[in-house]
Amino acid sequence: MIRVLLLLGLAVLAACARPEPQARPEASIEAACRAEAERMMMTRTRADRPRLDDLESRFGGGGFEAQRIRTTELLDRDRLYRECLGRASAGQAPAATPAPTAPVQVRQ
């Protein structure tokens, strides 16, 4: 009898101690954040692509340096995605499509 009461008390205590699950952001916000992170990474790593292709052609796709660069890019992309979701939860959701910009005029 004491064992049953003890187990029941532990079960109630465990149920109370469990944190509330966080609400998941809307699918449209997730998609916009994912697109923004991808766009930013494509802009950042544009100059590294030829160097990465050269490394892979010399040492193969499993070369340590190329693998390290790709892993770093993935981690950066995931960090940007999480930061965007954090901003979106504060009410600063990104636009689904980037805002149009005026053409740049170059002086000659």
C-alpha cells in the first residue's frame, strides 16, 4: 500500500516537473526563415565555391578541408535559421519574398 502511494506521488511530481512544450512557429514562418538563411548563405559562400570545387577535385569529395568547410556552412545556415525563428517569435517575421530594391546606378 505504501509502495503504491509512493509511486503515485512520484508520478504526480514527475507530471508537474515536466516543462511545457514550446509552441511551434507557423509553417509559413519556418519556410520564410529557411529561405532567408539559404539566401544569406548563398551570398556569403559565393566566393568559396570555386575554391571548394578545386579542393574536391584534387583530394576527392571526402577531403578533410572540403568537409570542414561544408560542415561550417551547414552550422552557419542552421544558426541563421534559429536566429530568424527567434526574431519571428518576437513578432519580427521575415517577408516571404525579399523586398524589391531599386537598381544601383554606377557613376562613370
